[in-house]
Amino acid sequence: RYGASGIKTVAKDVLPFATKANIIVLADKSTSVHTFIEQLSKSLKINKNVYIIDSIDDIAKLYSISDCVVCAPTAYMTYEVIARRIPCILSTPLDFREKGNFEYLTQNGLALAGIDSERLVAGINSILAKDEDYKEFVDFIKYKFPLTDVKNYADFILSQVKPRERKIESLDEVNIPVATNNEVNESKKKKEDKSKKKDKK
């Protein structure tokens, strides 16, 4: 979604944590990302703790072993992560849809903002240390996502959608043609007449 440059920018802050945890990088088959991650890992002497993956076929397995996910604020990715009750740190949004998702999740305590190096590093430190902020954060996610069945995910997400700012009071406000009773009756009569003619034949 963010391309090679986005992954590299985040990797510079995330990879040093490989001295404390294993890091998995989803490279999306980018040769430049592979080269960059490998070179940076070797220079930091952490290459044994950094894993590069191209396919997302086993994404469910990756979620199951993850203590934290750093990702773009795209709807499908963030809700997959949060619904699994995994702490999520969001990078800078690119468009108005991602901006809305980013603001909703961070302002409601469902994700951490990692829009700059300082906040990204602070978020990862808190998660790895499992400090009080981390515990409060995770407890809140569990409270907001009391889900045990994947079939319930969609229902929960829809329940979180903000209502319209102004309700439509009548159909006159909507540019949709509405049939009157007379028009409905005339339509029924025409159908009945056609059916009678067919029966006679």
C-alpha cells in the first residue's frame, strides 16, 4: 500500500528492536525492500532476528505469533489486527479514508499513533515492556472487541460506524422517484389485463 519507501522509513525505527524481539517484515516481493532490510540488519548485527516475508497467504499464522503490528491505517488490515486483540501501531495516513480510520481508532483508544519516529518508538517500547499503559491499552481492546467468532467481526464493525450527522426526515429530501397509490394500482391493473389476454389465447 505504501510502497518500498514507506516500509523502509518505518523499518529504520523498528529494526533496532530486533535485539529484544523477532521482527517480521512483509516486503510484498520488493527487491529494494529485501536489499535494504538485509543490509540494515547486517549493519546492526541483528540479521538472525529479522525475517522477510513476501506472501500474505499465512497472515493468520503471523497474527497468532505477533505481540504487535505496525501497519498503514487501511481498514482491512487494522480491523483484522485489532479484532484479534493485537496491539496495533498506525503509520501516517495517505488519504481522507485512511485519515478518518486513523483518527477514529487512535482517538478511541483502539490503536496507537506512530506517525513519527518518537511516537513509533515509544509505542513499541511500551508494548515490549508490557507496562501499565500497555496493559490498559490491551484490556480496553478486549473490552471493545469481545469477539470469539469471525462471523461477528462485520456486525461489530458496523455497530461502530458513526450515524449520519443529520437524519433524513422525509423522502422528499432524497432524489428518488416514489410511486403514488394510483400509479401502483394502474400498474397492477395493466399486469392483470395482460395476464387475462394470455389466458384467452
